[in-house]
Amino acid sequence: MAQQYSHYVDGQWLAATDATPNRNPSDLSDVVGDYALGDAALVNQAVEAARAAFPAWSNSNVQARADALDKVGSEILARRAELGALLAREEGKTLPEAIGEVGRAGNIFKFFAGECLRLAGDLLPSVRPGVSVEVTREAVGVVGLITPWNFPIAIPAWKIAPALAYGNCVVIKPADLVPGSAWALAEIISRAGFPNGVFNLVMGRGSVIGEALVNHPQVDAVSFTGSVGVGRRIAAQCVARGAKVQLEMGGKNPQIILDDADLASAVELSVQSAFYSTGQRCTASSRLIVTEGIYPRFVEAMVERMRRIKVGNALHEGIDIGPVVSEAQLRQDLDYVEIGRNEGARLLFGGERLALATDGYYMAPALFDETTPEMRINREEIFGPVASILKVKDYDEALAQANATEFGLSAGIATTSLKHAAHFKRHAQAGMVMVNLPTAGVDYHVPFGGRKGSSYGPREQGRYAQEFYTTVKTAYVGA
């Protein structure tokens, strides 16, 4: 029988009567474990524990906070190979990518350990004689965190670490599709020295746990990463009751390749952007916008490069792309391949389910050309290894097409022109811009987030995280 994994509430591991198996998408016969399913009553218990712990934790010694966060980061980094194997096993990210994600999670905790000691304010003179003004930041309160399946340890880390660093108490609901990495992170946190109730893990369905968390009157703020539809509903619910909200949602990220680009570099960064991590990144580029002068050579080189992509078991060596995360996601990806064909696009490569040595959700990465901006494959987020090429006349048309989307998370350009690179950095309607780099791949110490339909609320990561996890207080002091 598979091992059973419990919730963590108020410093205790709580078993559940109901659990769900966590299956390896590389090998469906492999069950990672059975993970508990909670209910609204358990959410209420966790929120009440967090609320009770908040007064003491929000006023706790900053060195104690820093030490606890640093301890978490150190253990994550020391166990990166083990935790990376778990991540690859449950989510399907290749082992090198999974180990890299674990390392990122560890570094995030260490960064915010330092931020505990760097929370600055302002001391200003008043316009009134004999009066001074102090501007300080304080913890928001109880924070509900809802995380997705595509980065099962990094995204929980970049929400949990700043929340705790700035003195908040946390209730987290990880994606029910891949709870194993979040549970492992919670187990590390449980031994790091945080008081009971400061950190709580409740696993289960979004329709149950997420809804209860978002609508709980004692949850002061909600940070969510996931789909656009769910995010917009959460925003409406939080605003209705006056709770703070932060959303990271979809992307339909453009990668421009100009005539003057280095062809080999442009092809490699396009393959990395579109297909690595099986295309299951909100920063992945599924729209390759190519100017007509380089277009024929780029198409030929892309197909040749894609023939060398190795799809296989995420835990095996030499694999470039692992499986799609679930049967539902695989079906969605394959459906979009058919949609592209029916719209008149030409399928240049891939797009079929693969039968490999183990039964898993394997798919050959798909590439379309002869596409138009109106096609659904150029407008809707697919969230899989499916990319389309759009031919344009010049840089101006490329920029216009790059911005012609309801999303605005990440945007890239491949060019040797400083003029075009500088113009693109200023005029791309995206929160993150990449020049001669893949659109996917960001650092942990700088802000992450987008514009338009991709993001709502303050940025995540880096020092900018304090904008969401703290509230500003202005104090006037007379002589």
C-alpha cells in the first residue's frame, strides 16, 4: 500500500478519512503516495490557529524569523537531489529541471531570511513644526496561499517565505494534482522552529479547500497562481469582503525573431521557451513571431532541432522533455493540435501521443506554421508543448502582433540590433522582457509578474514581495 500523507494544522499532523493517490505521469503504475483530502471545517480550524498565532508572530524577534527561514532553506538545498527526484516523479519535469527548481526554492527561503532584517521604513519631517513622521510596514495578518501544479515547490516557496518573513501566518492549499513536494516542504517547515499555528497545510480540492479559504472572513489576504477564470472569480470574492488579493494567471507569450538574429541562438532559445518543462510554464512562448527574411531558414532549423528532442521518463538521464502532467492536460493539448489543423494551420512536426516503455502521458512537441493571428492556437493559452509560427514583414509588425493579446506576462526578442532591443524593452506590453534569452527562466531575487490579463495586484518575489505581504502605517510624533 502507498504511504499516506496528512495535513499540518496548528503544529500537528492530522490524518484524514479521505485521500487521493498521487500518480507518476511518467509511469502510471507508480503511486507516489496517498495524500489527505480536507474539508471546509479543517480550513476553519487552520485559519483559527493562524489567527491565534498572529499577534505573537507578527511582533516576534526578526532574528528568530530569519534563523527559522534560513534553516528551511539550508535543508532544502542539502536535500535537493532527493526532493528533485520527488518533484520529477510526481509532476513529470525532467530530473535536472526538478533539481534546479528545488535549488531555487532553497535560495528563496535564504533570501527572505535576509529580508527579515532589511524591512526598512522612513523618518520624514512634517510640514508642521515640532512634528516628525514615521512610515513603517507591518504584517497583513492571516494569508491564504493557493498554488498550481506546474512548479510544485518553487511557487509554494516564493509565497510562503515572504509571508512568514514579514510576520504573517499562513494557510496553504497546494495543487491537489501534485501535493507531494508541498507536503515535503511543509514537513521541513514543521521542524524549523516556527510556533504552532504560524504555518498550516491543508490539502484537497480547489472547489472545497480553495473556496473555503478565499471566502473565510478571517483570511486577510489571498495569493493565487492558476487559471484566468478561477483567478478572476477569486478577485471578485476577495474584493467583495475587502481582503487583499494577488493573482498570477495565464500567458500567451510572444518570442520575436528578427532577420538580423543569430539563427542558431534564436532556434535554441525558441525550443527552450516553447517546449522545455513540456511547455507547462506560464512564461512559455507558444507564439514564435518571425520576420520574413529569416522565416524560411528559421522554420527549417526549428524542425531539424525538434527532431533531436528526446521525450521520455522524467527520471531517466538524457531526457529533454518529460510527460504531460495529467490525462486531462494531455487531452487538452491534443485537442489544440486538432483545432490548429482545422483552422488551416500546417502541422510541421509532432503533435501525437507517444507510446514509450512505461505507460505515461507522453506527447511529441508540436509546431505549426502558416498561421494567422485570429487562430485560436495564437490567442488561447494551451499550456503544453504546442507552438505556432507567425510570419510578419518587419519589426513594427512583429511588435504589434506581440502586443495583440489579452495577456502580458513575458515577451522575448532575438536580435543583434541594439536599436530594436532597446525599443522592444520599452514598448513590449509585458511584465518581463527577455532579449536573446528564452521567455521562460527568471531569477528568484527580482520581481515576477505581468500586465493585462496575466497578473493582478503587487508583484511576487524579491523585495517587491513586501508590497503584498505588508501594510503601510504612518505615525505622527509631536515634540
